[in-house]
Amino acid sequence: MTSPSSTGTPSTGKQNGRRGSGFSETELSELFVHIGSVLPITSHDWENVCTLLAENFSSRTPEALRRKFNFLVRQKRNTDDPRCP
């Protein structure tokens, strides 16, 4: 998916050349399914998750998947709702 930039050249969806495209909700859901089935610990396990995810989504490195998972695990949950523990 490309769109013309202000310079007239197609844009690849990367922001300032620093980062690739983000994960979609569908991709994250499938990532969690594969993580649940593989339970990755070793780098070989993350490669298996990467292979499974690549069947339906753009190619990501095993390291990128591991970083995204660790990032999401470290996120603080929203505690705005006083009824939610």
C-alpha cells in the first residue's frame, strides 16, 4: 500500500524511515493465538511463532514479535474504572 508523498515519490508506510508499519488488531489476536499454542521460550520457539504468523500476515522477525509481546506484557492496565480490580 503506497501513497504519494509531498516529494512525489511513493510512500511505503514507514514513518521517517525509522519504523515499519504497526501491528493490526487482527495480527495481534493471531499472534496471541500462536504464542498460546507454542509457548515460546527459546529463539527457536519464536521462529516457530514467526513462521505461523507469516502464513497470513506480512513477514516480521522473531525478535520483533518477542519485543512486541514483552512490550505489551509490561503495559500498565487502565485503572480509570473503580469497579474494575
